[in-house]
Amino acid sequence: MIFITFLAIVWAGTCGAFDVNRGQIPNILTIPAIVAGMVSLLLTQNALIGSATILNTALAATLAVILTLPGFALRQLGGGDVKMLLAIALMAGIAPTLTAFVVASLSVAVAFLARMLSNGEGRRTLPTNPEARSVPSRVRLRYGPGLAAGFIGHLLYSAFFASA
């Protein structure tokens, strides 16, 4: 179990790193994780990581799709982000899925606000004209690193503090 958790941490970190460096999470990382989660559910009736049941993981997978498809449809999330959260749901269940989603959403919100408040490329201003508000330019904020951080944080918390 510790080895599988270690592999999941490495997988999530790799997905997050790819998203930061290349702007996408490749299928070669997400599809095998989705398949591994499904195979574990079919063979053992439990999630690959932890003790989530088939019902728990089915609810988590449904929730992952419901939470990410609107962002994908609006082109704010990439397909890799959707598949990464789906893989987390199938591998670990609802608690890690929600943790990863919340951490990713908060990290993107903080990054967006930081960009908006800075004088960087995230904003064009006309400060002397009150009718002309700051107009955000197209800013690509990465969601994968937040998903990775939330999932890794949940796994580490579960491994070191939840069992105490």
C-alpha cells in the first residue's frame, strides 16, 4: 500500500510538472491511471488507494466530471485536467477528489487575483478614466499543479496524521 501511495504521489507530481512546463497533461499519464483505478475496482471492489468502495468511487468519478466539464466546455480547463481529476476519483475516492478540486480552485483563484493586482501581463489599465475598468487579457492559469498539490497533500495527511 505504501508503494502504491508513493507511485500516486510521483504520478501527481509528474502531471503537475507537465502542466506547468508544457501547458498540458499528456494522455500517457492520465489514461493508465484511469485504467489502473478501474481495474482495481473491478478486481478488488475497492479503490487502488485507501478503502473507498465502488459506490464511493462512482460518486467521486461522477462528481469529478460534473465539476470539470463546465470549465472544459468554456475552454478554461484542458482535457488533461478533466482526466486527471477523474483518475484521482477512480484511484482514491471522493475525499481526495474533493480535496484536489478545492485546492486547485483556490490556487487558481489566488494566482488570478495576484495577476490582476500586479502590473504584470495579466492586466491592462486606464487608471484615469473611471468608465474604463481594468480589462484582463487572456491569461493561462494552470489547474494541474493545484490538483497535484491537493491530491498529494491529502495522501500525505492520510498516511501520517489520519492513522494516529
